[in-house]
Amino acid sequence: MIGMLVRQAVRMAVLAGGAAAATAGVRYAGSKRINAADRLGRALLDTERLLDASQYSDTESEAALAACSAYLVNVAHQAAVGISGPPALDPVGFERTVRSDDSTATAIVTTTAHEPESRWQFEVTVPAVVRVTGSRRLTSSRFSGPRVKMSTPDTVSIRFENGYSARIESDLEFASNLLQVVGPRTQITGAVHLSDNRSNVGRLQIDHNGEVTGTITRGSNIVGRFEGSLESGITFKQYSALEA
């Protein structure tokens, strides 16, 4: 039952990001310049996948790690949606605090550098559930009219109150086109590397056509596999020891 739920949770996470992409461009076209720290902070508050992970971590840690990876992919996607030019930057050292509407989660994003690359440190807290800390870098960006490509590596540590923890490192590139009529306006490519304190390690790959592949292993056994695409949704199929 839990395995089925995590597959649904991962799928819903990416589909939610796609739905955001479908409308953000229209809103941005007539809005002021997007603030990178504010956009990242609001994306970090989408903690539903982390709440899922907290339920799986005791008995199905591979499912918890998959849910944590879905959280990061969704955050990275939402943080990039609608940006078609250089984003507004807070002063170096400024701490921007963003709270969820129901005040159950708080994100703090600190701008740590502008040159030679933009950098941020961030922290997310859901009381009695989880604490997320991490860093983001804007290592390269290319803006041309309504098009933009950005490379934004993330390093994230996720620690749950029940003792489970995960570490995720991403090397993702985003391409956005606000004038695109058919298909997603924001595309993601690259790799995400996963590990946790239950001996699980994994890798998720997003190809240029949006297809997603990858596995989570424990020791010499494959304990789960990522499948699907950003457009149709990512699923995580858990394997039993016999299947592996």
C-alpha cells in the first residue's frame, strides 16, 4: 500500500510543477522582475513530498528517499518557472523569510554572493517533522529575448525528527521560453544524486526529451527504479529482494 502511495506522490509532485509552469508565464509577462530569493523560498514551502517521506522512512526508506528527490525536483522546477531575464537579487547577506499561508512551514533564504556567480543558502522548517538546509548556485545563465537557460546546482540535507536523513545533490539546467504555446514553457535536464542514512544511494537522470530514468540501490541490490517523464509524471517502482 505504501509503495503505491509513494508512486502516486512522486507522480503528483512533478505534475504539480508542470501545472505551475502552464500559468506562471502569463502572470510574469505583465509583472515586475522576479526576485530569485523570494521565488526559491516559495518553492521550498511546497513540503507535501517531505510529509510523505516522513511516513515511509521507518519501514521503506527507499520510498522516503524517492519522495525527497521528488521534493527537490519540484522545488527546482518551481524556482525556475517564468524567469526569462536576469532575476532581481537581494543584497549580499540579506535574509529573506517566507512563510506558508497556514504558518506550518517557514523558509529562510540568504543571499551569499553575486559575483562571479550568484549564491544562496536556505533553510526550511516544518515543526516536529523536518528541517531542510542547503545551498544553490547560479553558475551560468544565457538570456536572449523571452528565452533563458540557467545552470543551478543544489546541495540539500534533509533531516527528519524521527531520525531519518537524506542528502541530495543536483546538477540541473533549465530552459524557459515564455512565448512557447505548445508544451511546457520550462524544461529541466540533468542529474540528481541521492543518499540517506539507511544505506540507500541513487541517481535520477532527466534527459533532453523529458524522460526520467534512474535507480535507488542498497548494497548490491536495486531496491527501486524511477520511470516516466516530466510531462506525464515520474513514478518510483519499489522492488522486493527477490525482484532485485
